[in-house]
Amino acid sequence: MESPGPGEASRLRAQPAPRLYRTATPQASPEPEGSVATWSISPGRAYGAVAVLCYINLLNYMNWFIIAGVLLDIQKHFHIGDAEAGLLQTVFISGLLLAAPLFGYLGDRYSRKATLSIGIVLWSSGSLSGSFLPGQCSWLFFLSRGVVGVGVASYSTIAPTIIGDLFVKDQRTWVLSLFYIFIPVGSGLGYVLASAVTTATGDWHWAFRIMPCLEAVALVLLILLVPDPPRGAAEEQSETGGPRTSWCEDVRYLGTNWSFVWSTLGVTAMAFVTGALGFWAPKFLYHTRVLQGLQSPCHQEPCDSPDSLIFGALTVVTGIVGVLIGAEMARRFKKLTPRAEPLVCAGSMLAAAPCLYLAIVLAQKTIVAFYVFLALGELFLSFNWAIIADILLSVVMPSRRGTAEALQITVSHILGDAGSPYLTGLVSSALQEAHVDSSLWLFRSLQYSFFICIFVNVLGGACFLVTALCMERDLPQAPATEESWEHRG
């Protein structure tokens, strides 16, 4: 998209600063042709909508990692090894990434509430049906995880764009921080719910049967309380104010927006690391306990281990603290430089790398050291959740944000957490086959495969540094931001 010319830029500067909410104008006289139609919403309803979207985001990410919380039980029930178990997450994310472009297209053009409702029904149905499958139908369980991924794609793609149309500037940053807190919180609670329900019932299937009940409540709240604002409503822009571009034109525009491209690659590296660690860490801790003689090997389900609960609680706490710290750092540094957001992301990624390395290396000696350095690594990675979304909303115009979210999700999952659990499991299985079957090599096989994550984590930090070089140039290309970065604080 071309930058506005001098005349257009002056008109943009002449506009009043955008407000948090759109307010209704008097209806006594008709608006002149070509003016922007007003749209209003009360603060209470706006924040109520955010509360509902946060609740659904919590359930969304609980679905991502509920598998990891009972992975040993699932492997024994369906008789699958590490490579096949890693493929479960790959199938889930493959369904998500294949559906994301479609939902991005629909989200930019049709009712976002209707699209989100369809997604919730899909992922609830897939989760519930998978809980009734016998052990010999593992392929159907894989298929059900793919259906869950398709449903999740609608929410991950569209929900942030609704928030972007309700809030602007610092308010948007903080609301996005609240929204993205529920990524690590939901991920952690996925482990906790799976482990707690399995312990209480003695049957891991019930973890997958409770979730659809919570999602039915979410669907009702979405229909009743969440509005579908016009695209660009909070930024004095009309979704019908210009010609409707095609999907190919939207993609070409995004391909030339280098801040979007490089930040997407940074997100991809982050997804690779969190996907592999999140999926395999509880099992790695189980092998660590067996190696140290703290726990006996599990030969039949359910496999009772405290690590899913501990790891889940750790993810929740570090996620909440990390998202808040990251958002506050970005907000403060934006007053000094327009490159603050990608610089915070780069710094946190590079700081996480040595912490994760020390956690993996010291695990054999002491589980306490593993948890301490893992907590630090997760804390640094959690800095980025809200900041990444704010970068996208800052450099992409409102009418193309759904497509941008979809492309970012697709790329980050194809090259990130769609393959990292499977790659980790594949390397682990290969190392186990090459050595004698022992507790030591069951531990070392996962330990060595985790070193891939450290390398990818450093690459992600480099991608965000490149994003910082492009950020200031790309900001004026997005009418959603104001004419210069100084006005955003």
C-alpha cells in the first residue's frame, strides 16, 4: 500500500486524536456523503466483551496443552511412542494453520461473531468425540485433534481484531496484555486440569469431557455480550471507507510490510520453543525423577506424577507476571523510541536462551535447579505475548488485520509448534533406538533433543532485532496508527 501524499498526510494530522470509545453524534441532520458513520458502545459493555473474550481465550489455550498433561496415559491407551505422540500436536496445529487463512478471509468480510461461534462448536465437538475412542482407534483420535485445531483457528485469528476495534493507544496495549495473559494461564491450567481430573477420577478421558461444558457457557456469553464493531471503529476509520481489496492484494501488501514479516519470523521461533518445551517438559521431568530414583517407572495408566501440576502452576504464574512486565516495559520505552516493542521482544528472547540451557543441563543433578531456570526462561518468553499483537495492530491497517493475524498464525505454526513437538519426539526416538534401553537414555534422548530449541530461540531474538530496524519506517503505512509514533503514547 502506498504511503499518503502530502495533502493526505495533512488531512490525517488535522483529524482529532482517536478516543477509547466511539461516541454517537446528534442525529438531527444527515451526515454529508463520504463521512464516517458513527458507532458507539458504552465502556461497561466494551470491558464486558473483553472479559468474555479473555474467558474464551483461557479455554482456547487449555485445549492446546491438555494433551501434554496426560501424555503418558494417552501413549499407553493408544500404544504410541514418542514420535507418534509428538505428531498429535502436529495434527492439531496443522488443522489450525490450514483453517486460519479461511477464517482470516471471513473475519475481514463477514460477521466475526458468527465465525467465532462456529469455531467454538467445532473445537468442542472434536474434543468431546475424542474422549470416547477405544485404544485401537488411535487414527480417529488424531483426526479429532485436527478438528479441534480447525475450531481454534477461528478464535486465534479473529478475537484480537475485535479488541483492536474497541480500543486504541495505551488502552489497547493494556487490554491486549490482559487478553494475552490467558495464553500462558490457559496453557498452564490445561496441564493442571488434565492432571487433577485424572487423579480424581482415575480416568484421563474425563478431562476431555469437562471442557465442552465450559465451552458451551462461553458460546452463550459470546452471543449475548460481545459486539461486532465496524472494522477500524475505534480509530475514526470506516470499514466501508475504501474499495474492498482482494485476498491476494492483502497478502502482497503484507509481504512488503517488513515489520510484519520479521516479527512473524520472531513469533515463529517463539512458537517453536514454547511448543516443544510445553509438550515434552512434563514427560522429561518424569524421566528425570525415575533416573534420580524419586519415582518408579509407570507400566500402566493412570501414571501418577506431580510434574504436570507443578509445571502447569509455574506456567500460569510466570505467564501472568511476564505479560504484565513486558507490556509495562514496552509502554515506558515507547516514549523514548518507536522501536521499543521489537527491542523488548528481542531482549527477552535472548535472555531466555541461557536460562533454558541451564535448566536442561542441570536437570540431571537437581530438579529444583531445572524448575528455577525454567521459570526464568518462561518468564522472559512471556514478555512477548501482548507486545507481538500490538506490533501487528500498529503496522497493519484495520481492514487487513484479520488476514494478517491468519498469515502470522499460519506461518508461525507451520514452521514453529506444528513441527517442533514431532521433531523433538523424532530425535528422542532415534536416540533411544541407537542406545541401550535404560533410564539414563530415556532421559538423555529428550535432553539432547531440547538443545534444538536453544538455537531456534536465539534466531528468534535476531528476527526481532531486524523488526526494530524496520518498525519506524512501517508505522506511517498503517492509517490505524496516528501520523507519527509520538502520538501513540
